[in-house]
Amino acid sequence: MSLVESNENTPLLRGDITSDGAADRSRWRSIRVMYFTMFLSSVGFTIVITSIWPYLKKNDESADASFLGWVVAAYSLGQMVASPLFGLWSNCRPRREPLVCSILINVLANIYYTYIYLIPSNNKIHMLLSRTLVGIGAGNVAVVRSYVAGATSLTERTSAMANMSACQALGFILGPALQAALSFIGETGVKVNFIQLKVNMYTAPALLAACFGVINILLVILVLREHCVDDHGNHISTINYTPEERVNVAPEVEGDIDHCAVFTSNILFFVILFIFAVFETISTPLSMDMFAWTRKEAVLYNGIILAAIGFESILVFLVVKVVSKR
């Protein structure tokens, strides 16, 4: 039985996806868009991470290291609140909708971040709000992971998830690396008078992240299609979003879930993020105090350090991908 794909709301009939090259190519194009989305989510998180502290102090001298902790935490809190909401949205509507909405929030939040210096008072509060909105925009990670899990067979899934994690790690590398490269613009930078924008080493990364977000929105709208396969690679009906057309597909049960393994994996992931919080919060102010670095030097050197750490992560993900095949 051949596969027919007209749009994301058209149910795809069950059949062997390898019998239809067009559907298979469309499925992998969509998965690669999800890779890119995950990559941009990481870039948006790390591209300003080393400059948050000097940018905060430059715009509001009343901000201290404790408030920096809240600014950094705002991203994660926003993502924590938004992730289940976008997940519920994607369960009853095409995934394109929550993805476009979340990325648009991310783009607008980064633009908001670049204009904080124009606000006459309470700049630190506006910085807190902008990072919260960026975190809300990053809540699409749950949608991305669920899409890739549903669009891959059991034999493809581990490799696809490793690729997605590698893209996430690549974002962790390039984010600080781009911030380090853009530090050469300096604190003065260039002023664009007609939109009252200062493009300097603090605002340029956020503007670049916003540009990436616009590209991501276009890819989601133009390329992404709904695909779902079972564990054996057979295409199954996608979700129909009207009650009268909805088709329920019984899930295939391969065996009991190892709850201990799932719990352990979650704990390990928590520990990894907990350790990474050190780099988000105290690395820049600590390095400025310990080594007498200027704001520009702190942004540059910490960006290089974080990029090196991200490169190590890429190697680990590639090793995991190879080992998982054995």
C-alpha cells in the first residue's frame, strides 16, 4: 500500500515506509528540521551566557551576584513551565503550531533583550523578564524529542536521539564560540540610529539568535510534515485533529518498562544540568575577580572555555552512538 502525504492533517496509511522513497525523504527532512531546532535552542541558551553578568552590571549597577542567579534561573523556570504546555498543545494539534509559536516567542524575547539599555529604570527586572521569555520559547524541546521518537523506528531511534543530542551539544559549543567571536565588536559597537539599536558585544549575540529563529520558523512552516512510524518502521496514521476523524492506533508493547533505569537516567540528567549551572552563574564574575579580567576579556575567555567543554560533549555523544549499536 502506497503512502499519500498531502499535508500535516492528512492521515498516512499503514505500510512499509521504505516502499515509498518520497515519504521516507520527507520524514527525514522533518527529523533534520527537529535537529536544527534543538541546535538553535542550545545556541539561544548559551550565546549570551558569558556576557549576561557584564551586560547586567552595565545596564543596572544595583544588580548583584544574587540577582544574576535569578536571571540565569529564569530561563530554566520558563522552560519548565512551558514544556508541558507545549507538549499538551502538540498532543491535540499539529506540532507545527506550538513549534512556530515557541520559536516566535524566542525571537521576540531576544529582541527585547537587545533593547534593555533603552529602558530608563529597573533594567535588571526587564533582563529577568527577557530571559524568562527566552526560556518559555525553549519549551519546545519536549515537542522536538517526542516528534523524533514518534517518527523513527526502534532501530533508528537510538541513533536519531544521539544525533539530536549531538546537535544540542554543538549548540553549546557554537553559542559561547559565537559570543567570543562577537566580543571583538567591543562594548561601544555600532549604533543604528533609525531603530535606536546599539550593536555591540552584548546585543549582537541576541540579534544573531533572533535571526536563527526566523530561519527556523521558515523551515518549520515550509519543510516540517507530520510523520509517525511504529517500532518496526511501518508508517501509521498520523493524529487527526477533529473528533469525527480521529483514528486511535493501539501502541505496540515490546515489554515492561524498566522504571529504575528511567529514574536513574533522569537523576543523571539532573546532575549534569546542576553542574552546568556553575558555568551559567558564577564563572564570569568569579573569573573577573580571580584573574582581573575586563568585561571583554571575561566574555572572550569564558566563551572559549565553554566551547571546549561542548566539543568534549560532542565526542562523548559520538562514542555513545557507536557503542549503542553493539
